[in-house]
Amino acid sequence: MRLAGKELPDVGELVIGTVRKIADHGAYVHLDEYDVEAFAPIHEIVQSWFHSIRDYVKEGLKTVFKVVSVNPRMRVVEVSLKRVRPEDKERKMLAYRRKIRALKIIEVAMQRLNRPGEGALKVLWLLEEHFGDPFKAFEEVARAGPEALGRLELDGELKAALVELAVQHVETPTVRVSGIIKAASIDGNGVEKLRGAFEELARALRGKFPDLSFRVYAVGPPRYRIDITGRGARHVEAAFNEAKNILQALQKKYNIIASLQRLEGG
């Protein structure tokens, strides 16, 4: 089954391949995403002359290769193992696993609607076109709701099924953004005024972002810390920016001076 939206890979592209056969001159590799056979010459596998090709690959091995040449007319693809850096391998394998997971969700949705399974690939390619990583579409749905799929050309029944599955099975990673509030009261009763301002800040944020958690506490006057935690980096960042706006509005009400600065790495 061809997972990719195009028939052949591009030169320089990282691909997932399963070693099918090893010969003296190289290895024959099935490119899983394209459902085509490729060849990895021995000099693109073995890194030193005193090693055997079997020191690097074995039949059945699934790993990451880099495309070094493509002949579209002959449908001949040549790949390299030794040109793949460890970090590239890790990133590509993760992307592949996420694509497979996205496809499984789509296939379940198609089954629930009694639709032909071959249509799942078209949906996968559509999500990939709009989100880059098709699984990201379901993470966005889990975080932001059905509107994440609003601009896609999918019928309502299918969108509803995809949204339901995303909410049931996909978790977005927890993100925390922290900042330092420098605050002081202009007149007397400063402790009470700052406490009131911070309590109102937290209430206002919870009202606008009920799915996030907020904590404001003293580091050592006049420095206070705010932690905002939740799922979805953009959502948490939006809450942090809103905290700045709310804090600015509270200064006049409580007769305080306050500023909020992002705490890098916090």
C-alpha cells in the first residue's frame, strides 16, 4: 500500500525501507511509503572496507534510508544508509509512526461509516497537505475542538467521526509557560492589594481558559511567579499573553505597578 501522496520519492528525501534481499553488491530494499523497490549499493551501506554488508543490514530490517537517485521512467530508485544521520533517523521514524497512527484513526472512522477502506488514504493525504504531519490534525482537534478541521473539504459525517475518535484517543502534550511578575503597591496596604490583584488575575484567566491551570505565588517581594499549564503550546502561549493584558488593566484598579516577563526554560 502506497502511503505517500506521490508515486516516487525525491532525491535527498528520507524514506522508510525494509531490507528484502542482500547480495554481494548491495541490498534490495522495499520502500514502505511508496510500495516500490529500491537498491542500496554496498558503498552506500558499508563504511569501511574490512566490514561485511551483513554487519550493517539483515533481511527484514526496517530502517531509514536517504534517496540518492531516481529514474522516473524506469522507476529505479537508489538509496543510501550511511548518509543518514542518527538524528535524521530518529525524526523520520517518529514521523512515520505518527502517519501510521493517523491512518489507523481514519480507517476506523471509515469502518464506522461503512465506507470503502481505500478512501482512507485520500483523507490521509488531505490532512498531510494541510497540516504537514497528518497526526497533528488530530492533536489540534483534541486541543481546540472540531473547528481544527473546519477548512478541510470533508463531509460533515466524516468530520464528526474523526473528531470523536481524536477526542477519545489522542492526547496533546502538557506544556508549561512561566513568567516573573514584578509588582509593588503605590500606597499603603500593599500586601492586600497585591493579593487581590493576583486573585483577580487568576480568576479572569480561568474564565477565559477553563481548560488550563494557573498558579501565582511569591518568589520574594517584589518578585512573584506565574505558572500556566495545559495542553497545546499555542493555547498556553495565548493565555500568557492575555495575562499581560489583564495585569496591565488591574494596575489602575488596585493602584499598583506591575510587569510580567517570560521566564525562559520555566
